[in-house]
Amino acid sequence: MSRAQTTARVQVIHSSGVLRSALVALLERERFQVTSASGFSRASSGTTGTTGAPGTPGAPATVTVVDGSCPVGAAHLERRSLQGSAKEPTHATPALAAARPGLGLAGAGAERAGIGLAGASRGRAALVVLAGAEHPGVLRLAYAAGALGLVDRDGPANHLATAIRLAAGGGRYVDDGLAMSLLRAMDMPLSPREVRVLSRAAQGDSVAEIARGLCLSHGTVRNYIASATRKVGARNRVDAIRISRAAGWV
């Protein structure tokens, strides 16, 4: 399949202006039509082709690229998962262990490999997430958000372009460097929502701030913190954050 046949309109979301610009430049060299944003939906910089001028709406992106390790990226994944783009997994799928992720699993092959995520809902861009093997919590959140591509943020740059092309066509991609971490993420005791709540608490957010940010009641936030504390065998919230950070879950 030629590059022209796989060109996608891509939006890059990153809280760092420098890294956002670097990703835009990288993807423009791959002939993608690129915009970038520093938030969930507000375009801020970087254009190519028919995407329009900076800060103005253009043709909608077919693929959204998010760095799950940055604050804006994590917030984007939270929003997408809360919008119900994928069901929260309850256990790891054994078939994933035998998959060959770096080849860019697509279609039914990806379903058999255990990463049959909801992906892009109708009218929504497919999701490709940059993540690190040391943070399985980000991978779990990406799964819950319906990501079609999981790319090692420390891996070769061309892997991102491969993941985007596959995701644009409805295929799935998991980088080799993330395969085992994805398995660990599926086996971690915390649900994606518990990870989100505990991550906000780890950033110093109050119960009220977490509730407002995640559209939850105060009581629900307290329940999630309590259940997360119990699941990791912690004495209190501070201890739960310590344990979860050490494991790379938050």
C-alpha cells in the first residue's frame, strides 16, 4: 500500500509546546496532514495541507496522537474513557502473550490477540497513544479510552507513523517494547477509573477537585480512593499513592 493511500489527518495533543512541535514536524515529514493542540479539543498550532490555519477549525482529524505521560494527554484519555469508548477490562487475555505486537496487528488478528478495543467511535478520530513501558497505568487507561495504537515513546520514530496508518484504517498496533507492560497493566489490581482518581490525588487534587474534573460525586471519589487503598494493601491514601507510584500505575 502506498504512502498516498494511507495519508491521514492527524491531531497531536501534548502539553509541552516543544515536544508538540517536534511531533508535528516528524509527522509532516511522513506526509500526514497535521494539526496540534495543547488541550482536549482546542487547536493551537501546526498545520499542513487542508487542516486550516492555526487556531481555526479545519477538516476533522482521522487519528489523534496523545502522549499519555503528560498532563494534557492523561486528561484526554480520561475524557475518552469516561465517554465510554471502551469497556473496562476485568482480566488479561492470555492470547496477547503469544502476539507479535511490533508487526502492527490489524483487524481480526488484533481481536484474537486480546486488544480488540472499541477504537474510534463513529464520528471520532482513532486514538494512538505514546506511552512508556515503566507506566502500565497509562497503558490501562489507553485501553479504557479505546486506543487502537500503543507506541513506545522511547522507540524508533517510524513506529509512530506505522501505528497511525494502521489506526486510520481501523487496524491495531502494539509496540514490542510495550507488550509485556500491557499484560501487566491488564493484571494490575486497580481499574482504570481507580487509576484516574488516584493519579489526581497523587497530583495533590482535593476530593472536590477530583470530583469536578471527572464529573463524579464527592462520595464516589472517596469510594474509589478507599477501594484503591484496599486493593493495593495500603494503610491510607498516602500509602496507596506511594505503592501505586512505585509500581508505575499512577
